[in-house]
Amino acid sequence: MAKRRQILVTNDDGIDSLGLHALACAVAEHGDVMVVAPDQEYSGSSSAIGSIFDIEPEAHRRSIPDLPGDNVWAINGPPALCILFARMGAFGVQPDLIVSGINPGANVGRSVYHSGTVGACLTGRNGGVPGIAVSQALQEWATDGQTWEEAIAKIDWSTAAVIAARATKAVLDSASGEPAVLNLNVPDKPLAEISKWAWTTIAEEPPQESSRARLEVIGGHTNSYRVEIDWGSKWVGENGSDVNAIAEGKVSATWVGRIRAEADQGSGIGAALDRLIG
């Protein structure tokens, strides 16, 4: 009987994120799932592990509805620290694959370098474990007074979860053994409405063009300011980039840390996505 593969699921939005729950349940079809995620929001943390001695890290058992097994943990630190502790054997299982997400909002262009979702996978890769970072784009949010929480509440996580599960199987079945990170960005659409996917590069410019930060004086204070951000117009990205693919409603698949970013290199990802999309 073949040994069950061990899949470590994490995120940067915290253990209570519905995107994390959907992802963990979806990939459980392909292996034994261990969830080790931050106990709170750590977006933008990249691969930081924080000051371990100052935070005095703790692990608390948690549960996720409909997820087989009970190996679910919340850590009072960023996602990269969750991965580090798991790799060091804290939870009794060595992962064969790290799957991080589902992040609300795309991680494309320069945001890839700051993303805690991607950073968790890069931390695993440094220890020889491949990873898949999964994000679901928001086509419309923060318009007409809409809050971020309201935008997230409208996400149908199932599209990204199904695509992530298919990619998980392909990576686990791969014979290459090369530890690399696949950054998946999925449009916020029903799966049946997505007709294309593309191998992409990381866009050289941010998704928002001509963004600007400025200081605004805080009333009643001296030498204290709020940092206000003026977001520019949306940019569609250069041809072949992750930003461009999402702007065109495609699934974007980007290898992070591979020399040939456009190549499948035997992972089976291309064939898996072809069967699922288009």
C-alpha cells in the first residue's frame, strides 16, 4: 500500500479564514492534511519569522469543520514561522508539499515579494519542500463605500479550491523532485466561466499604476502624520505577465524561483489545468 502523502496547509490571513478552510478540505483528497496557520492576520509578512524570543511562540489546537483528522494548529506568529516549526518536527509530521492560501485578492506583480501567502511557500522551499501559493482575485471591491470585509464575504472559494486541489495532485505525482513554488492566481468567477489559463512571469510593475503615498497631519498632534495612499488607475500588465493574465480573466500559473519560469518541467501542472479549464 502506497504511503499517504503529507500536505501542510497554511495562510497569512489567520486560522479562522474561510479560504484556508476551503483549501484544506479540497486538498485532503490527495493526502493527509496538517494545518498550521497564524492565530491572526499576517498579510504582507513575506518570509519573516518575527522576533521568536520576544513573541514567545505558542501552539494551540484548533479544528476545521469537515476536515479529516485533528492535526490543526494556530501559532502566534507569521506563516513562515508556522512552516519553520512544522519542518522542525513540532507537529510530528514532515510535509511533502506546502499549500498556502486561499488568499483573498491576487498576489501578482511586486506583491509576490511581500506576500505572506507566497513567503510561507518560499520558506518551505528553502528546506527542500515544494509549495503552491493560491490566491483568488477580487474583480470588484472597495467601491461605492464597500468595505474589505464585505468584499471577502462575497467570494466563492470553490473555484480556487478546485484548481488548487488539481495542482496539488499534479505536484505530488511529479517525479522531478525539484523544490519550487507555484504561484496560482485565480479569477473571481465560477469555474465554468473560466476558459483559459497561462504560464506567466511576475509583472515588473504593480497592478495599480501611479500609486502615491503622502503624509497628512494628525489633528491635535505635533510631528505626527497619517500615511495616506492615493491609488492610481488599474494597469493590465505586460504581455505574458501574471497581472495581464488576471486582467484577461485567466488563471495565472507562475513558477517562483525557477530559471525557466514558463516551463512545466515535468510537473504535470499544464496537463492538469488543461483537463480542468478550457
